Amino acid sequence: MDAYDGGSGAPQGRGRAEETRPPGAEGALSDRALPDSAPPEGVALPGPRSELPGSEDGPRAESGHAAGGGSDADAPEADGPGAGTSEAGGPGAGTSEAGRPEAGVSEAGDFEAGGPQAPAPTPARAARGGVAALSPRYQVCAALALAVVAVAVCLHVGMVFLHVAPSNTVTKTHGKAIDDWIYPEFEQNWKLFAPNPLQQNISVQVRAQVRTADGGSRTTGWYDLSAQDGRAIDGNLVPSHTQQNELRRAWDFFTATHDNDNRSVGVRGALAETYLRRIVVLRLERGGLTAGGGVVERVQVRSRTTNVTPPKWSTEKVSTSPVYRELSWWSVPDGATEGGTR
């Protein structure tokens, strides 16, 4: 008895291929819908995808035969409207209504006992990283940045080499440009590698006379400015140039332009005094000495020098007593706020 679709009225019964199947092949198509069962003996499985019904590339699908059946030439051609459908009139278990493989049939049309499988992945494009992963615009920007950095590094290395190299034609001609690049941040100091490196600890200390807000005057104790710089540097991975060298260089500048009696021996002596005075007044004011309306009237600077203790294996004997060098009192000009910097 044929089944009819209630909507269209068209018969959906057995197709020509089913009606002309040879004996023994009745369960061939229905068995294909059972992924957990093996195909009956003597039933041919569908071929590649190109052999499925509706394929434009290969021959039409051929019906299987039972064991002992005829050859391929005896199989009827599945060109009727019912080809590949089940007895109930719906689409067969092998293909869906859109002609795609159903459960139990892979994309290639082969029967899979383990159920449906995903399509074979296509070869993925190799993953890119670094600058190659950027867009062309950003690649150009990255290339320009790298070029600028490379030029700056080469320029810096060249300037440092000319600074430490013996006097030559280039340094004589462009000495000022080299010094402007090197000083003060990139100065090269060779004292560490000298035959007799420094073996003393020198601390710069200062005290001040302060006029209080009520008109009185008081003298402070000694402030160890070098110890303050040391505490700021200790544990700091990137200490500033000011913390490391400002006070030390100011004291070296003063001692280089003054004799042991603290008298100026050159035209730069007055400049060295002014430079050192401004630094110590600046440190005192920022340390809160003038809080509450106080004014620094005079300052006095001194150095405290102690020898570094020799190692245990050395036979050298040195004195560990500190040696002081005190300068005269310097008057601070009126209005020299922030150490005379403004």
C-alpha cells in the first residue's frame, strides 16, 4: 500500500530502484542506518562522495547485491524519484533531504561504525608572531622606531668612544659637541680602575644659623648630607644622578679650586663656593629647617674623612680616626629662597 503526502498528494512510496532490486537485497538500504551493526554479507557499501546520487563528477550510485547475485551491469539505474529512500517514503538513512550524509555516513560517503565525524580540517596557515603579525602600517612604524633606536645607540657609543679615546683630530675639532653629549649624565670616571683607587669615605656635612619667626636666632647641629644620599641610593635599583653625584661633585669642585687653607686658587673659586652653598641651603630648606617661618642666615660646611679598613689578609696599617675640614661661615643672601635658585 502506497503512502501519500497529505499536502501535495504526490506518491512517496517505493521508487523504481526499490521495486527492481533483486531478491536478497531488501534490507541493504535500511541496514545502512544502523551505525552499530555490521552490513549484511554480500552488500556493497557506497563509494566515494563523487559516486553518491546527485554528484556531478562521477557515476550514479549502484545498488548492492546479495551474496551470489549478479554483476554491476545487472543492477537497475537509480534515477527514479524514489531512489535512495526508505520504505516509509521519507529520505533514506544514507542521505538527508539536502543530499548531505546523515548519521553513520562520513562526508566522503563511507559507512562509519562510530557515528558522525567532522569534516577533515584544511591545512591552517602558519601562525605569525612578532612584527610580522602587525598590519603593514604598524610594521612601517616599528621599522622606523627600530631604526631610530639603532642610530641613537650607534651615536652614543661613538661619542663615548671619542670621549675616552686619546686626543685626535676628531676630538680636537668636535670636542665641545662631544662634551655637551657626555656631561653630566654619561661622564666616564676611571678612578675605580686607577693603580691606587680611592680608599677613603668622605662625608659632606652642614650646619646653619636660622632666624626664627619671633626674631630669635639658633644654630642647628651638623646634618650629614652624604648619609642622606646614601640612604636614598641604598636599595634603589635606578638611583638618580642627583642622589649619586651632585653633592660629591660639588665638594670635588671646591677642593680642586681651593688650597688646604680654603683659599681660592683660580678664577673658578667663587663659582665653586656659590655652587656648594646653593646645594646645602637647598637641602636644608627641603628638609624642613625653615618650616614655621624660619630663615637660613648663614651656613657652614665641613667634610669628614675616614680611611677604609684594609682587608684581613693585608698587612697595611691605617688610622681609623676621622679627619675634619671645616670651612668658614657663608652668609646666605636675602631672598635666596630654594638655595638661591629663584
